[in-house]
Amino acid sequence: MPTDGPSPSEATALPPAPTQVGRPSRTIAGRVPDDDWQVADPMPMGPATRRALQGIIRALCPRPPAPWSDDIEQKIEQGVRVFLRYMPPVMGWGFGPMLILLDLSPLWRLRGLQLLHTWDREAAAEHMQLLSTSRLKPIRLMIMAARAAVLSHYYDQDEVHEAMDYAPLPFLQERADLRRKLLDGDQAQPEDLIGPYAEVL
């Protein structure tokens, strides 16, 4: 059952978070506005937590023929770690222990003596599905949190958009234009759907 997870020596460094600095433009060239906005650095994670996250990413993402590659896995990992920077600190830092607990789940579920990140994708996916139907609500909530973090970034990859024949460029342009308006001093409106955080955008 556990076979092909990466060893610690095989863990690769993440590419740097994308950053754009410059004057505002009227087009979307990629996903990052060029108006001095910067992406947060990825949340620091130790080797064990990173291995756990990588294993959970492989377990939760769709199987072929859905798009998949090592590059997609790395981009999802970076996306999740950057996303954690924008969460309340307690939730962001609590995500790491949750990943470790899920990586240890084969032991406390009595399904083996190896950690989840060492399992092949099919077996790991089946295991996570079983956890999602647990009678214990805290376990189901952990799976829900992991799925939300991982799959939101999977379905935001360009390769996945291409396979789905989906191009969210109008939405990206709309949000970039809204950001530009706020930077110019305009007030956010309820229809802008940015919640109570307009003053910090």
C-alpha cells in the first residue's frame, strides 16, 4: 500500500512567491497587480510539516485524466502556504499541527505503520475519503479544512482552467480595477463583496 512518497532528500525548494512592483496598468498580465502590491511570503514549515502537506496534496487532488504534474503540486504547496499568511494567526499556525496529525492518521486508524505521505496516491485518497466519513466531527472538520485549502488552489491552476475550458480573466480584471479604485481613494460598496477589510486593501 505505502510505496511512492518522496523521501526527505527529495523535497524540493519552493519557487519564490510572485512579486510585482511598478506603475498601475490597465490590463491583467498574469495574476499579480503591478501597482506595488506584493504577495506574502509562504508560511514557514519544517520538513515534517512540508512532507505532510505534500502527501495530503497528492491524496486530495483529482486523479488522471485530470491535469497533474510535479509543477502543479509545487504551485499548490506554495499557494496553500501563502494563503495561511492571510488567515488569523492562530488558525494559520494551527494548520501545521493538523497536517502532522493527518499524516500520522494511518497509525491512529490502525491502517499501517507508515506515514500517509509515503503512500501511493490511490491508497492515500481512499484513506482520506474514509476519514471524511468518520463519526467524529473533529476528524471530518480536519478533512474539510484540508480539502478547502488544497482544492481551491488546484482549481485555480492555469492547466486546470485549460482542461475545463475556463478563463477567469474578466473576474481578475474586475478585481484589479476595484483595487485600483480603492487605492485612488474611492469607498468600497456592498456589491464589491470584500467584507469588512476594505480599509486594509
